[in-house]
Amino acid sequence: MDKISLREKFSQINEYWNPKIIGDINDSCVKIAKLKGEFLWHTHDNEDEMFYVFKGELTVKLRDKDILLRAGECTIIPKGVEHMPVAKEEAQVMMIEPKGTLNTGNVQSERTIAEPERL
């Protein structure tokens, strides 16, 4: 059991939209990623997903509204809610979601990462 430096872990990430696992909590994973630009519209049919912004800003677009998150803010997207993360500039984001959750949810694309690397 050691402390985790998010600054150190984020410094090891060199590409956008490629989540890395930094720990496990029961049946969930704690993931971090650097985000920039638009992701894709997707849904997690069986999993809730939490986004916490460590640095920068992230907009989570929903079909009926946008949720703007600044550093130190988070939101939880309930299972079944279609969403699209967007970061105009680089954002450093931590996510907590059940193990096995695909980053692209119900959409398979070149951005799908089946097994994220552990840092």
C-alpha cells in the first residue's frame, strides 16, 4: 500500500484518449488519461462512469445538455446515458468505472482499448 502521485502518473502518459489503470477498488478500476479534442458518442449499457478533472477542463456532452468540468470537479454518468467527452485543450482526467468497461462503451472503433495498460 503506497501513495499515488497523480502528477507523476500523468507525466508518464504521452498520447490522448488512451486510459491507463492506476489502481483497483473492489470491482472497479481507477483510470487516468490525457484528453484533447472530441471523443465519440457512446453509451455504457451496464456501467456507471465517473469523470474527475485533475487539470484543465472537460465538457461531457449529453444529448440534452453539456456538463463543463473544471479542475477539482467531477460528474457521474449513469449507465445507459449517451455521452461524448470533449476537451478543447489538454485535460488530465481520472475515471472510476467497473473492471472490464470499454472506453468506447457500445461502439467498437480504432479508439477502443480492450485492456488498458497499468502504470
